[in-house]
Amino acid sequence: MSSYSPLCDPKHDVHVVIPPLPQAIEAARKTLVEKDSANIHDRDEMIRAAYALHYVLHDLLAAIDAQQGTRRSR
């Protein structure tokens, strides 16, 4: 069995500030453009891309939920 650190820990990684939806959409688009050129054969680049995309997606979903007046658990 191997030991690992998860990308996200719901007990510690919570939203303090949820961005407005237009800001979250812009950040997601910007991050997609930035990470499009990541080298798939470079482990570190893939980890950085996964981390960045995870957090902009998390922000985007939180902003959508806030706009709809819903709150979802992970």
C-alpha cells in the first residue's frame, strides 16, 4: 500500500471567498489557455496543470452554485 497526499482535503480546503461567476469563468478560460501547452511527458508540468485546473473548476462550480442559491458538498 502506498502513501499519498490527496489533491484536496475537504476538511482543510474550503472556500473562504467564492468569486463572482464572470470572474470564475475568466479564470477558468485563462488557466485552460495557460495549461494547453503543458508537456504531457513532463510529470511536474502535469501535476501543476492538474492542480491549477482542479482549483479553477472548484471555483467555477462554487460560483455557479452561489448564483443558483445552492450549496453542494464535495
